[in-house]
Amino acid sequence: MIWSGFRPSDDACYYNYLIPSEMFAVVALGDMAEIELKVFHNVVKSHEARALRDEVQRGIQTYGLVMVPKYGYIYAYEVDGLGHAILTDDANIPSLLAAPYFGYTLPNDRYYENTRRFLLSQDNPSFYQGHVARGIGSYHTPDHWVWPLALAVEGMTATTGPEKQDVLGQLLASDPGDHLLHESFNPDDPRQYTRASFGWPNALFAEFVITQFEGQPQIPMGDTSDLEFRTE
């Protein structure tokens, strides 16, 4: 796998093999291999990218899955490759919750479904619930505050209409009166938030609405269907 010093939130990693980033690298390396072959006609570079992709994938499937009796095998957030793992997620992307969104796996994959059930539960230390919303936050912002970015990802990776509608309702309810989404907000009082101007969740909200409710196709992502995934 690939060593990471920092998480997408800019916080330092505790264990330095960050599984969501490893997943993202697998997808990106597959895209790189295709570009090297089809655009630059560089067979050697394409082979190198594909070999590294396969190596990282083996690492994820060997060290990144952890057995939790209540949920079965789930993807860890960070591991050290020596048996230690952190079981949580962060709202910033790449995240475990976003794995189907950026093309690593399918929403109905068994291990992703197990992981998702854990992530969207009180067993996940970064999952918070209030009167207005419930969702994943970040250690980068105030404790127990929810990120609209994570809510939008939850909606983008949902497999049922009611869940998508529920997420949409929570996002709309998080509006403090300026008709914008922010970095994070107090799920009991959306008038308390961080970063008045934060374009990322607003862009993802627009993508969520037009792809999940208005029939626009989703942005093409990488293909990992040829990779070996753990089956036991």
C-alpha cells in the first residue's frame, strides 16, 4: 500500500495506511494505465501503473478489512499493516462512505454494505445525531457537528428512493437562512456553522440533485471490475 502522512481533512494520520486514499489510488492508477496506453501509447508506463494498482488492491483486501462481530467484515479507516486499525470515517473525500461514488466498489457490495451500516450508526465515533440532521463529521471541526459534504455523499451512494429523499430533507433543513451549505453545522442548530463560503458541498449538492432526482447521468468513474476482491 501507499504511506500517507495526512488525511483529506489535513489532520495527521494515526496509522499511516489510509484505506479511503488507497481505494482512490487504485481507481486513479487504473485511469492512468488506460491513459498511458490509449493516449500516449506507452505500454511500459501503462504496465507500471497497472502493477502498482494491483499491489495496492492486494494490500487493501489483505489488511484493510476488519472483522466486527456486529457487522461482519468492514473496511477500516486506517491500518498499520500489523493488525492495528482505526474504525471510523471522515466527511472529507475520499472517504469510506464515498467508495462507490469515486468508483472503487459498488453500493451493493457486501463489505461496503457492512461498512456503510457501521458508518451510519452510533458505533462510528464520527457519526453524530441531532434534532435537525444526523451524519458523519470530522475531527477537523467542532465535536458532534455534521458535514453537508458527508450527507451529500450518503445520498449519492444510497440505493433506495426513501433514503435519498431523507438525505435531501436533511440538507435543506441545514440551511441557516443564507441558502448555502457550509463546511459543518450543529445538527441541533444549523445557525451555528463553520466556513461561510465553501463551494465543495454546494457543488456536490447540485450533482446529487441533478443525478438522483432529475435523471442526469453521473460523472464517469474508473472501472475496477477486473480486480480481485476478497470473497470470504
